Amino acid sequence: MHKEKRNDVASRRGFLRNLTALGAAGGTMLAEAAHADTTRDGAAGTQIAQSEEPKPKPKPKPAITAVLDKGDFKTLQEIVLAAKRNLPPDLWTHLTGGSDSETTIRRNRLAFETLALRQRVLVNVNQIDLSTTLLGQTLAFPLFISPVGGYTGLAHPQGVLPVIRAAESVGTVAVVASNVRPGFEAAAKASQHPFISQLYITSDRKWLTDRLDRVRKAGYRGLAVTVDRNFYARRERDLITGFERGGASDDTSHQASLDWDLIDWIRDYSKLPLILKGVATGEDAELAVKHGATVVWVSNHGGRQLDQGEGTLDVLPEVVKAVRGRAEVVLDGGVLRGSDVVKALCLGARAVGVGKLMGYSLAAGGESGVRCMLELMQTEIRSVMGLIGARSVKELNASRVKRAMPVQYPTVTSAFPWFEEQLRQV
Ligand SMILES: Cc1cc2nc3c(=O)[nH]c(=O)nc-3n(C[C@H](O)[C@H](O)[C@H](O)COP(=O)(O)O)c2cc1C
């Protein structure tokens, strides 16, 4: 076995032994650590994530059955099932849940499921070019990994590092979350080409200045400011399972005060290409361009923030129209299949991100699991493009899709019918 892979397996085994020792209580305590995702960012959050080992409470039941370095899944559905088996219930719930009535999370899927692909035939598709570029970086295929905060640190002892390695090994990239374990600087060091650092603002201007200096020094190509989390939404499933930590000590006023003036300041001070993550209307897309955004990122946080919002794929056309080619447009939210990626590209996205799908694959098989997921997505994208007669991503446009009736009431996992059947049989 490859040395790096052996280390990965060993460290994951140790990590899981700790989790097992934690028993049922482990989920909640880990959830509290993960709440760094929601309450603590940057240097302080990183330190806490690294140094605060949850203290075992005497509870009997193992939380996780087995997670090894595993990348031999034949389908995405098996990855999701393995994740469901491996994750403690409250962490699964945290990963898959949305806010309030979870309308936005379902609309993300509904938007994909109500768009059909138009099948064009007799085109020689023996060679298909899946590559695209983002911020001048070539991606082997138009899929990247969205930031998922503290989650990676809960699903893997090395946090985001295996995710970065997996992405780079197949020619794509992972965006590094604000509060990631083992820290955005360590993540940059582990990258062949540090890509995008995502930012939440959790303290005053002095903190922000220092943070931006460090992001630039770490060598990131771009800075993504997440703009759809001025308030932390009510994720009721987390409240019910106890995942949400009461009395979070962070001063949330910094996130709540974020506005276009501060965006201007951040852009000027950081001197990095600016990415605005969480744009969901044409009006804000227009403003984003006016305020110097290099990338407009259509996102609703995977349905975890504003409920009763639109699906991101439904929003995409008005954003693309408003941007008028003056910035690159990317999208995430509900992407679970290669066909979803192709549909988003048809409507004008340059590349597409996955959050939950990465979360499943990391829980299912560590670094190999993430690599396997990315390879399967690449295979699906290639196959769909071949079947609609598209030889390169440049040939994808609105003429290749058409509105259609949904075939089911969408759920967060309805793209995986076999997986849902397995759950019903248990
Ligand atoms: C567990 C979890 C944690 C997340 N944490 C962050 C974060 O720290 N920063 C951020 O900008 N977005 C965060 N997001 C949102 C993702 O970046 C992305 O927008 C979303 O997951 C895309 O939707 P999808 O999960 O349906 O693919 C998180 C999403 C999940 C599922």
C-alpha cells in the first residue's frame, strides 16, 4: 500500500477509535467542536479545533461503525449509503439538514429535476474536452469542492487536507473554509496551488486586516467572502438533535454588519481577486460586478440559510444575464449528479461546486472516497455530454435543456433512488 495512504488509514482508524470511545455522546461533543463552523472562524477557531479534544463521557454505544480509506465505490449511491452508515446520526443530520421548513433545500433539487436535457445524436463524441478555467486555473472538469467549515474536521482527523489532496489528484480544486481544520495556512501549504480562501468576519477591523494579510501571504489565488450568512439561520434539526451549541460566544455583529462598503474595503485591502459567495438575484449580481467581483458565486448555502428561497439553478439565468460576461459565474446548491453539472453549464455557469456530496464521500472513504466521488462525477459528466452530443463544455448552452415536469417530490437524497430504497428496507 502507498505510504501516504497507509498513514491516512492509520490516522483515520485512530480517529475512529476515539470516536467510538466517545460513544453516543461523541456526536454531540463533536458537533460542538464543529460549531466552529457556525460560531468561530479564523485563527481562534482553528486553534480551538486543533487543541480542544472532546473529553470522553461514559456513554456506551459506538457512534461510528467503520470509516477506512476506501475508494472502490462503483456508484455515488453506494458512497451516500456508506456515509449514512459511518456518520453519527447528529452529524449526518447536520450535513443533510436545511433551515426552517427546508423549502430552499428541496427547491435546489427541484430546479435540477424540472430541467430536462435535449438529446442530440450522430455527433462524433469519441473525444470530449471537459476542461474549463476558473480564476485562470485550469480544471480538468467543471466541478470543484465548496467550503464546508468545521465538518471536514469532524469527518476526518486531517480535516480539509485529504479533500485538497483528492481534488488536486484529479485536476480540480477545493475551496478552503474560513474556520477549517487544520487552518487555512496549513491548507495552503498542503496545496500544490492554493486556490480560494473563504472568509467569515468574526471580529473587528484589526482582526480582519491581519486575516487578509495572512491569506495573501499564504499564496491564495482568490478570496471568497460568503455573503449569505449575515444571520445564522435556524437549522431546526440541529436544534432538535442538540448539535447546536447554546450560548455561542462569538460576536455575530461583524457578520451582520457586512455591507457593500466593507466589501469595497476588503477588495482594496486584500488586493486579491474577489469572489462573492451567496449571490441569489440579478440585482445583487449587478452590484457584485460594480463592486469589482471577479467571480459571482450563485449559492444559497445549500439551503441552510434563507428558507423559502429559490433553487440556485432557477436563479442562475438572471445572474448570468445581469453579469453580462463581466465576471465568472459559478454555482452550488443541490448538485449531486454529473447531469446537474451539465445543466448548470448549459445555463451559463463556468463551474459548479459540491458541498454535501463531498461531505458524504469524505465520511464514506476519506481521501480515497473523495477522489472516487470526483472520478464518478467526471465519468457521469462525460457520459451525459456524450449522450447529448456535446464535444466540449464550450458547446453547452440553453438550447440543450428544456423545462419538464418533476418525476417525484424532491428530497435531499432523491437523486439516489437505490440509496433511499436501502433505507426503507432497514
Ligand atoms: C456541513 C456544511 C458546512 C458548511 N460550511 C460552510 C462554510 O463554512 N462557509 C461557506 O461559505 N459555506 C459553507 N457551507 C455551504 C457550502 O459551501 C455550499 O454552498 C453548499 O454546501 C452547496 O450546496 P450542496 O451542499 O447542496 O452541494 C456549508 C455546507 C455544509 C453542508
